[in-house]
Amino acid sequence: MKARSVAVRYRLEAWVAFALLWLLERLRPDHSSSLLGLLCRALGPWLPTSRIIRRNLELAMPELDHQDHRRIIRGVWENLGRTIGELPHLAALQENTPAGPGFEVQGAEYLAQQALRGGPVLFVSGHIGNWEMLPPAVARHGTPFASFYRAAANPLVDALLRSLRNKAMGDTPVPLFAKGAKGARGALAYVSGGGRVGMLVDQKMNDGIEATFFNRPSMTAPALAAMALRYRCPVIPGYVERLGPARLRIVVEAPLELPDTGDKRQDLQILVQMVNNRLEEWIRKNPSSWLWLHRRWAKELYR
């Protein structure tokens, strides 16, 4: 009976997801973005998860006051809603449109250099702005990369999300590695064969290594740093800045200078910290653009 009830729930959830997608696809990209943005901005602050956002802000940016918290919490939910509303339209967004929906790339010269160079590359980012636009935008500059993703619990919804991501990549399909040991092995083999991989490394990893994030100890995933040091391949930081409804700027920065102290453990620690510092720098520019919904620091800080 339990398996049957789960299957029924999965089908109902999938029906709702397909219905929402059907509606969003029939709206203009900017209207779809604004509809979901306004809805999430109105409802999100009332959800229990918003308490996590507030606590994260207290831990990370203690200089902020209550009004700052309210403003950022509303902005976080609005950005998440817009990201969802824009997902079915990513494949149709054009680069360098004069106004309205579209995207631009700042730092495209770094992508051109890697396209000419060839070989393995690691792209690093976080859940900032519309992070879903990073892979298709970078792919259009000749440097498509494989990505990690967290599979949805509902396999029907998961298949829908994967199809949207593959659609956004157009004629440049690349692997999607599920988070976990199997996905990590697949990504390692992909990089060793000269492939490019992108990672969002802003979430807590309990069995990672300790580094500082917003002046607090934070367990951080070391996989990207370990692969970069093992293959001595470029690590290119980048993030997405929201300019308006379905209007995005992809900011690509120069490759990080890989440490080479002669001590592998020290090099790993240095590179992980470099990435955390870059993430913090981006988030501080616009705190509302980051997904503050997860518990990033030690669990006892959330009691």
C-alpha cells in the first residue's frame, strides 16, 4: 500500500509540474519570470524555510538589521521564483539583445581562450542569480561543460527537469552527473579524458574539509580543488547577475592561479579557501541573489 501511495503522489506532483510548465511556456519569458517572481515573493517569506534564511543572515552578516533581513528574504524568494519561471525559456534567450529578455557575457575572452586551448577545464560557481543559465550561455561560446545535479526525489519530475536542461543546451549535449560517489567517479573520468565540468560549490558538505566562509568555519566540498590540482587544469570562476525579468549577465572571470607549495594538502586547503572567498565576494555584492535556503554552517548554530 505504501508503494502504491507513493506512486500516486509522484503522479500528482508530476501532473502539477507539467501543468505549470505548460502555462509558463505559453507566456513571454519576462512575463513568466515576473509571474513566478511575484508569487514566490509574496508566499515565500511566510514559509518555515525563511527562518533558515534569517538565521543564515544573522550568522554571515551580523551588521544587517531587521529591515535588511525582510528585504533580502523577499528578494531571495523572488529570485528563486524568477529562476523557475525562466527555466522553460532558457533555450530561446538570445545573446546581446538590445532590451528585454536575453543575456550578455562579461569576460567572454576567457572562454575564447579555453576553446582554443582545449583540454580539461573546471568552471566554479554558486546558486547566484539564475544559475541555470550558466551551462547554455557558456556552451554558446564553444566551451560546453558537464554539470552535477541533485536528482529530484520524484523520478517523473526529475526527468522533466533534465529534459529542460538538455533542451537549453541545444545541439551541445553534455553529461549530467548525479551528486554522490557514482557521479563523482564519472566526473573524474570525464575530466581525465579532457572534458570540462562545472560545479556549484556553495552548499555544506559534512564530510568535506573545513574552510572559512563569511568569517565562520564551514565544511566545504573539496572535489573541484582536488581535480584541479590533480590535472593542473584551469579553474574559471563565474556567476549570473540578474539585470531584469529574463534579462541576465553571465560574469566570467580570469582563471584562478593554482597554488603549488609542494604540499598537496596545503594546496588543497588554499584552493578551497580561494573559491569560498570568491563566492563570498559575489554574494556580498547582492545578498538577495544567493539561495540562502540551506544550513551552510554547523548544525548547532541553527538550534
